[in-house]
Amino acid sequence: MKVKENKKKRHLKKWVKVTLFLLLIFILVFIVYCFRNETRSVSVKEKQIKDKEITTKQEDTNKLSMVMVGDCLIHRFVYTDAKNNDGSYSFSKMFTEVEPLIKNHDLAFYNQESNIGGKSLGLSAYPRFNSPEEIGDDMVDLGFNLVSLANNHTMDRGEQGVINSVNYWKTKPGVYYTGQALSEEDRESNIKIEEKNGIKYAFFAYTTVTNGLLPPSGKEYLTNIYSKEKAKADINKVKDKVDLIIVSMHWGEEYTTNPNGNQKQIAKELSDMGVNLIIGNHAHSIQPVEMVNDTLVFYALGNFIAAQDTPDRQTGVVVSLDINKGEDSKVTFDNIKANLIYTYFKNGRNFKIYPYTKLDNNLLNNYQTYYNKYKSVLTRYTDIIEVE
């Protein structure tokens, strides 16, 4: 009896060992299975992330987002309103309502109408402007990286004003400025090619108006006065090396909403030279958009900020668009949108720029009528632009 019991016990122990062994094998197999599945899952996720990154990169390549505004004209009222107790200046509070329209674009253009000669030269306003450095600082902080310096106020404070201005802009890395230079060699160095998202581009600025203030003989490089021959020579230096040519033109007549014959002629000349985008200013009023052959032309974007006190002069526009380079390397524009803006101030104080979408009758009485007026100006020649 005892022998049988011992035999049963040995038999039981044997099966327990076998069962435990099989259980251990099962657990090991299960662990390996889970690990492989997890590895496969991570691998799939990594592949999905990588595919998404590749797709995003492909979408970003050969495409640029751009925003542009008009004249930054710093009258005495404007810089007085920006003055701090310590003698410095802060303009950023004036831009908070339009900042979301400007930030986070690949290219952002504006015309610095009043020369930044700085405080050391003595600030001044109409008719001979000189602005503090802080306006440039705040505009760069907003995101602007294409700056036109060629306009009718370039020579307001003479050669020293231009020297101070150029030396100021040389301290701003990543900003492509043009229209003023310290020498002929410096002017040549400003004719340069930049590249972003697979698109190579060049940027030029010219003015047809000088208020009778011309650079000294032999120092024509101080301001870029337009001539067909000069523009053609400049553009030919980059034409075969870039995908996109942008030209800022200071032209036309002040306080008009219609381009004149000279503007039309220059637009045609520049288009024939291969310019893709012309950004016009000087009118201090909005003028229409037009396609001249394959060239997109904005005749005038109005004031971005100034202390001029009529709705025409207080209204400007922020334009955004996408620039695309096709497989044939041809550049096209789409998603062209305009946001009308209004520079509010009262008794020469409390300057603030508002999009028309944020206006009410307290800020601008009958603002909806003005919106309709300026929308019709922008779209007079074409409906390719959508006015928000």
C-alpha cells in the first residue's frame, strides 16, 4: 500500500514538473509574441511619423507664404505717442490687433517710408523725416524681413541719414533690405539671392519720386532712383539664377486710388524684364491689384501706420498669399487675401491699428461704407484677391 502511494506521489510530481515546464514555455512564447507585436507597432508608428514628416516636407518645398503691408510713416505724433519715460520708444502696443495677420510668414514686406537715422541725428517729421531705431526693432519683431528703403523721403536728412539707416539695417540678420547703400560696392552686394523652401528669390526697391532731394553727384547709390536701364541691368544679374523676382516700386501720385499712366508703363516694363511680383506704394491710399501678363501688381497698399487724418489715408491693407513653384519651375500665386486695416488715433494720441473686421462705429463711424469702398478699389481690375 505504501509502495503504491509513493509511486502515485512520484507520478504526480512528474506531471507537476511537466505542467510547470509547459506553463513556463507558454509564458516565454507569450512574452516573445507581445514583444514582437509591440516592436512591430512601434515600427509602424515610426513609419507613419516618418511618412508624415516626408509628406509635410514635400508640401513645404517649393511653396512660400508671404504677407505685405504699405507705408510706415512715423510722424511726430506717432513717435511722441510711443515715447517712454526713460526716453526710449515702444511702438509694439500699436500693432497688437494686427500682429496675428503678420506673424509666421516666410516672407513679410513693408516700406520704411521715414528714414531710420536714429536719435543721435535728431528725430524729425514732416517735411524731413527721421525716425528712432525702435520702429525698425518693433517691425522686425512683428516678423518683417523684406524692407524697402527707396522712397521720396530717403534723402530727407542727407547722406548721414542714409549712412545711419544702412548701418542700422546691417545689424538685423535675416532681414533683406534694399534701396539704399553706402557705396557702389555696397549696392552691388545688396543684389543677392536668397533661398527658402526650395525657392530662390531676389528683391529690389526703386523710387520714381525724390521730393527734389537728389543724392550728390557720384553718390547715386545712396538711393535707388528708377530707370528702365538701371532696373534691367540689376534684374539681368539674377534673372537666370532665381525662381522669383520681387520689386518694390515707390511711384504714382499721392492721395489717389487710381494708378497713373507712368505706373502702368513701369509695371509693363518690369513684367517684360521677368519680374514676378511688384509691390507699389507712395499714394498713402489703396490702389487696385492687377495681373500684367504673368506679373502680380499691387499698385499701392496704403499706409500701414501714419498720422494722416482722413479715412483714405488711415486705411491700408494687409495682403497675404502663397507662392508656388511648379515642376516646370514656373512661379504662380494663389490664396491671395486682403485684410483692410485702419489706424485709429484721437487728438494725436493712442495710435492703434485695427483690422476692419474688428471695427465698430465708435472707432470709425460708418466703417461698413468705407469697407465697401476700399474693397471695390482693390478689386477694380481683377477678382483674384479675396477681401476679408
